[in-house]
Amino acid sequence: MAATATASWNPQEQGFKEICGLLENQISPSSSADKSQIWQQLQHYSQFPDFNNYLVFILTRSEGKSVEIRQAAGLLLKNNLRTAYKAMAPAYQQYIKSELLPCLGAADRHIRSTVGTIVSVVVQIGGISGWPELLQALVNCLDSNDQNHMEGAMDALSKVCEDIPQVLDSDVPGLSDRPIKLFLPRFYNFFQSPHSSLRKLALGSVNQYIMLMPAALYESMNQYLQGLFVLAHDPAAEVRKLVCAAFVQLIEVRPSFLEPHLKEVIEYILLVNKDGDDEVALEACEFWSAYCDAQLPPENLTEFLPRLIPVLLSNMIYTDDDESLVDAEEDESLPDRDQDLKPRFHSSRLHGSDSVEDDDDDIVNVWNLRKCSAAALDILSNVFGDDILSTFMPVVEAKLSAKGDEAWKDREAAVLALGAVAEGCINGLYPHLSQIVDFLIPLLDDKFPLIRSISCWTLSRFSKYIVQESGHEKGYNQFDKVLMGLLRRILDPNKRVQEAACSAFATLEEEAAEELAPRLEIILQHLMCAFGKYQRRNLRIVYDAIGTLADAVGAELNQPTYLDILMPPLIEKWGQLANSDKDLFPLLECFTSIAQALGPGFSPYAEPVFQRCISIIQSQQLAKVDPVSTGVPYDKEFIVCSLDLLSGLAEGLGSGIESLVSQSSLRDLLLQCCMDEASDIRQSAFALLGDLARVCAVHLHPRLPEYLDVAAKQLNTPKLKETLSVANNACWAIGELAVKVRQEISPIIMTVISCLVPILQHSEELNKSLIENSAITLGRLAWVCPELVSPHMEHFMQSWCIALSTIRDDIEKEDAFRGLCAMVRANPSGALSSLVFMCKAIASWHEIRSEELHNEVCQVLHGYKQMLRNGVWDQYMSALETPVKEKLSKYQV
């Protein structure tokens, strides 16, 4: 098969036939041939240096073969070139390129399209300069007036613009202008082509450059905008959709270009927001959120609100083909299919002040006009607040009062709309909220499942108000009705309602916290009943609701009556699931919350849970090296969830975990996890290291130097910004170890300090949590070994004190200030140049609870006052703001 590499390469008949035969078998659905065998044979052929020449020959020259075989050859060629192109003989590269160009204008649309895809891949690998003939060939096709040639070139260019737009906006040796300057005028010409395919490809290609905004587009912006206005009423929906997309991107990136035409653009978007084609309407609807997100003057939209809000509301009504309508019929008895189970993401433990915001407002995950309209309404209500209510309420009231079964979709959309504006219009709705909630409660029992589910969600959007009002009798009765109504819906036979009710209940739990205590028994009975009847997908949401409940009520849960309801079903489930079953993840998370809530009350369940976590980590570490003999596939999430549950146990049981740790291999396993290449495993491992240091540091002792060494390495990495959370937890763990092992930490102190100081000095580039933990750990190290740290204090005093000023009062801040006092005693002159910053840090205390520390701080300040005589102290004091001076008066200076 292999021929000499010359420009006049020709295929050999036998090789050509064999490859065509294989491709034919590969694509034929009825072929009895084994697909993996065909693939192996194709792999075998690809060892031959001219195999790709055969493929391009089949694609471009085998007119006698079916289009499907030619296309299959082209797609295989495209995939091969991605990996093999650079290593190919230059003559073969040249052969492939010279075969592709004449085929840009092939008579068959599929062949043209495949050629365009391959052209884009070759340009991706070799650039424009690696294919000097290409630009001229494309220009010739675009200028040819032959529809096939124009479309073929346009198709190839649109793929280049989509995949690698910057290539056309770069200097090319031998060309006076960048290629984009060559093509833009031709794209604009095609805006007026009689062929909708050319209008679509040309507009789509220009749109790809809005973000990059090359000089050529910037300079021809007026021409582009005029083109958009001409295409705005194009008969082809795909073109109108692209016009809307262009306006959305321009308003996001370059709103100044649209300013002179803003009224016309808004009028147009408002019009196509009602387009007969849903995809056009959806693209138009994105404009409202984009406009508000760009923080443009809201008054430009004000006059349009009375027309816009009814459009959004009517677009929130379910369309007949919405897949949610089909899903809504799903009864709880139908088992979930694997594709129903959404991927889940466990976020590793983080010690510090950056809480991650959960956004559970997505009811179902397909983006469509209904959801986009609700999101636009949400954003508009946040920007305009109560100003939209005068238009909004009459429309919503009319829809809510629509009678009869046929009007259920109108009623449902009105309930969704109330939930969408719940945040932004809360002040204007406030006087009517009691009536609104009273109106929503009966809808929880509506005969239509989608009205029941949306009522759960909307009530959850008002949960802050519902809980606030529960202090007086009328409000409490309402809170109780909502609570019981959601619990009833948790036991709804409809899966969609179960999901909405559980999520809404979790939101209510977060707001109500200890208010739930009197109703714990009935809540647990409902949740555990759901636990017994739910299918796999919704079970995850029950786990979440149980975990949220434990977080909300804390130690209140620690009563035999409650534990008898809660624990047996969970323990039974725990026993049913294999160590490699992913349904274990949400259960591990749920146990983590329960262990933290119950504290020592979790002791009776602790041993089996602890042992199981250890064995999961062990089997996963083996699976990572040898999945075949372990018999389970490796999945790091098992390790992360198990480490987090062990942290929950350490936090809950306190020193009660000591006997479990002492009889296990946790010490060595944890060290391995601290060195794992996966950052989320390291993040959870260092969180556990810190938690164990607090409660049983003695068991970490034999490997202490190694733990400290690997923790310090996390702070001294060129990729710090990519692994901030790991560094954060490692830094916190070093501080926790320091206060327990005291002097034994001394060998590593200077290494750690040399990592912490740069973090504090670059605080504006890093996150708040890491800065706070660095400041605390630095203080703890100074407290246990002041003689080692104090000689260097002038290098870091200022940035350290600035960081200390931002930390809220707690036990960790106390430790840091013990370090401050210890250092000042050891080296008073080291803090002189930063005395003003030190005073501000001291003034950041609301109140120092520890009397002993309060006295130490007094001594430090008095020491400086005596040291700085002849009015120098007063000079320092006069540099402080009045509130700081007032705070310092507590310390009698």
C-alpha cells in the first residue's frame, strides 16, 4: 500500500477497495460485521504513512461511491489529522490540502460541509501561514457568484470563525492586512444575498468577533449595524435569531455602539420576544437580563415595562410541547432511568469565611423561553423593584382568577411569576404578603401536579417572610400551615411534586432553624416516610432535606424519640449499599450533618460509620493503582465524601473519636490523601487533619514532621491561585497543630512563615478566607515560638495587622493576638514602624472575652506609651481615627 511520497501520489486499487469496504461496513446499520473489529482494522491501516491520502481521495474524488461512505472517510480523516498532521511527510500534507481546495464548491452539500470541517482543523493545527493558497481560494469562491462555491467557502470560514476566530485577526507574513479585513466586506455583502444559507453563515461569522472586536469590525461598525437592521425582519427564523444574538452580545460587550439606536433596538427586541419561532423569542428574551447585567441606565427601559411585562408573563405559560408536561405525568411507582439521575457535585470542606452560595432555584435543567422569561422578570424586579407592580399585579391577578381546567397553565404561570418577583418586589408586596401566602396554601392541594409543584417553589421564595412573621399567633398559624402543606406534598405520589416540595422544605428549614424544634417529630415522620417510598433521584433530595434539618436544629435532634425515627432507616440503607455504589455519596453527606448536629449523641452509630469510611478510602486507594484486581472503578468522590464524614465525626464526637483513631490506619491513610494529586482530595484531607489536631493530636504524633512538611508545601506552590482552598485548609491545619504540639513545630516554622508573609502582602489578589487563616496561623506560630518569629516581625507587621483587623471576634483571633503580645514582649522595637496598624488591629475587637488576653493587650499598649516619651506617643495617637481612639480607651491608654 505504501507508495513513494511524491506530489503525484495515486491510490492503489486494492488498498482503495479494502478501505471503502471497511467504511461501508462501519456505517451500515444492518452489517453483521463486528464494529470493534472494523475499528481495529482501520487502526491497522492508519499505520501506513499514506492512509490519510486514501481517505482524502475517497472524500474528494470517489464520485462513484455513496455520499455516506465519502463523508465517513472525511470524518475519519478529520479525527486522524488532529493527532497525526504535524508528523506527516510535507508532501502528504500538501497532497491533502491540494485535494481539499477544489472540493470547497462540491455539488453535494454534505461533502462541502465535511471539507469545511477538515479545513478548519488544518488551520487550527498549522495556522493560515501554513497554507498560503487557502485565503486566495476562499476569496475566489466567495467572489465566484456560484452558489455551491460561495456556500462551501462560507461554511469553511464560519467554522474557522467559530473554532479559532483569532487566526483571521492576526498578521500573516506577505499580507498587508489581516485576513479579517479581507473577509468582513464580503460577509457584509452576503447579508443581502437571496440565499438564506449565505445570510445565516455570514451573520453568524461576524457575530463571532463581537467579543474580540478586531479593528476591522470596530471601524466598520456602522455598516454592521445597518446590516443587522436590514436582517432584523428576515423571513428565515435562523437569521432573526442571529440578529437577536448580536444585539444581546453588543449590549453585554459594547453597549456604546447601540446607544444611538437603543430605542429602535428595544422596540425590535420587544416585537420578536413574541416571535412565532420559540428559538427566536428565546434569543430575544436574553436581551433583558443582559441589559440589566451590563448595569446600563434602567430609565431607558422604564417606558417599555408596561408592554414588556405582559409579554414575559405570557411567555411563562407552558407550551404544549414542553417536556415538563410529559415528565409531570410520572408516577412515583415508575423507577428512575439512569439518565434521570443528574450528575451531583460534592463541594469539599472549607474552613473560613467564604461560604459558597447554593442556587437551587433551577426547577428543572433545560433552558427554554419559559425559564428565560422568569429569569428576566426576576432581574427586572431587582432593578426596578416595586415600580413594576402597577403593571404586573393586574395581569397576575387576572391569570390567577382564570377559571376552569383549560386555564390551569395560566394559573401556573401566575404562581411562577409571583415567585420570580418575590425578592425584588418584597417591599411593595409586603402589605399583601399574608393574603398572597393564604392564597398559595390551598394551591398545594391543586388537582394539577405542576400547580402543586410551582406553589411549593413560590412559597419557598417567601420563606424568610413566613418565618419572620411566625412570632405572633396569626403568623405562626400561617407558618404552620405552610410547613404542614409542604410536608404533605413531600408525600405526593407525583415525582415532580416530591422534588419541588423537598427542595422548598430545605429552603424553609434554613430560614426557620430552631423554630422547627417543636415540630421535629412530625417533620421526621414525613421525611422518613418519603425516604421509604422515593425512587433514586428524589432520594438524594430527601437526604439533603434531612441534612439541612440537622444543620438547622443542631443538638435539638439529640433526643431518643427523634433518633428512633431517624436513624434505623438510614442505618438500614447504609447496610444495603455497596462501597462502590454512588448512591452512597448523598448518604455520607447526610451522616456528616447528623454527626455534627448530634455531637456526642452520635456515639452509638460512630464505630460502624468510622470503619466504613476507612475501608472506602482504602479500597479506593487500591482501585486507583489497580482497578481490575480491586474489582471497583476508581472514583475520587468516594474518598472526598468519606474524609468529610470523618471530619464531621471528629467535630461531633470531639475527643470521643480518639479510641476509633487509635485502633485504625487513619494516620497513614490521611497522609497519603494529603499528598494526592487531586486537589479536592487534598482539600478535604487537610480539613480532617485540622479537625483531628483539635481533638486527638497525640495520634498524629508519629508522623508529625511529614504532615507539617506536606502542609507547608501547599502554601508554597506556583499554582497557589488554582488551589486556594487546599492552601486555605492546610494553613488552618498547621495552626491547629501548632497550638497542640507547641515547641515541636519549631523545625518548620521559618518555612511556613516564609510562605505566609507573601500571602498577606498580596491580599488583594487572594480570597478573604486564605488571608484570615494565614493571619491566624502566623499568630499561633508566634504564640508557641515567639523567639523564632519575632526577629522577623518588621517584615510582616503591617500587612499582618491589616489582615487581623478584618477577622471577627472568636477563639482563633484570640490565639493570634496571644502571638502578637508574645512577639512584642520578645522584640518591642520590631513593631514600632507599624504601631498605627497594630492599634487599629486591637481596636477591631468588639470585646476580648478572655480576661487574661485583655490584660496582656493592656500591658503591650502601656509598654509602648512608656517607651515613647516626649510627646511621641501622642503623635502616634493623633494619627488614628476617632472611632479607633475610642475603642482603645478600653485599655486605659
